[in-house]
Amino acid sequence: MKNITILISGSGTNLQRIIDCIDNGEIRNAKVNLVIADRECFGLERAEKHNIPNLLIKRGKDFSENLEKAIPENTDLIVLAGFLSILKPEFCQKWEGKIINIHPALLPKFGGKGMWGHHVHNAVIEAGEKESGATVHFVTSGIDEGEIILQGKFEVNENDTAETLAQKVHQTEYDIFPKAIDLVLNKQN
């Protein structure tokens, strides 16, 4: 059984999707061994509801050190599921090849510092892009620069707003995130 530690900052809808996909077998041979949040959020309640150990590590001077200490040694994969804190390069290097993120755009476009949530969707619209989507990628010390694992795309219509793009991206994330997690976990066998 592979152990997944999930890092969150928000409501945990992708966390819920991951839990559901483990339960229904879309993500094979895995369990969530810990959920860590960097702020008070509903995602912690989701973890609690599913009897998954969870922890709040508030951002601050010792955040990275506390996070490092909290991650169980037997963790096979760290999944950033709407996690908004930037991880230190040392942390990324220690877990290289075992830490993934989902980004709300088609990387390498619209990635990097400040490119999250509505900032990404507004940038896509302002650039006049004809398509957008979501990307699951390995995490490196460069923000959104890691190797792409899987992407899902959709058409951007002239009527789209940041809100409608967010809805489309979320649906795309629900589709590709479990597939990417299963792919990475079972490639490590």
C-alpha cells in the first residue's frame, strides 16, 4: 500500500476527489496517511470526516522545518492539492520525484510566482488564449517548472470569464489529478 501525504490550503475539493478515487479504485493500492494544511480551512474537516490524520502547520518563520518534521518517513508521494505556500528548495530537492502539484493552466504558460486562482484565469483571458486547462507536474525548486505528468485541455470561448474558466479548470482537475497520481504511484513500483 502506497502512502500519500496531501498538502492543502482551502476547502479540499481535490482532497475529496482523491479520497473518493482511492475508495473506488481509480487510484490503486494507495491510502492518504496524512493531510497537512498551512491555514485553518474546511479541508481539515474533510480529512477528519474520513478519519485521516490531519495537522495544521501555520505559515511563519519555522514553517518549512515544521513541515519537514511532520511528513511521515514512509510517505511515497506528496500531493499539493490547492496548497498556496511556496516550498523551500531544500524540501523540494529532498522529495524530488515524489512531490506533485496541480496548476490551473497549461504550463509552461501562465505559471510562476503570483499565478494562482483567478490571477491565472484573468491572464488567460487577457492574452486571448483559445484553450486552457490544468497541468499536473512534478514540483521542483522553480515555481511551476517541474516535468509535466498530465494535462487536460478545453476550449476558451469569447463569453468566458475568470469564473467560468475556474469552473472548467476544476472539472478538468477532477479528471486528470487522480489519473496522474495513479500513474506516478504505480510507475514507482
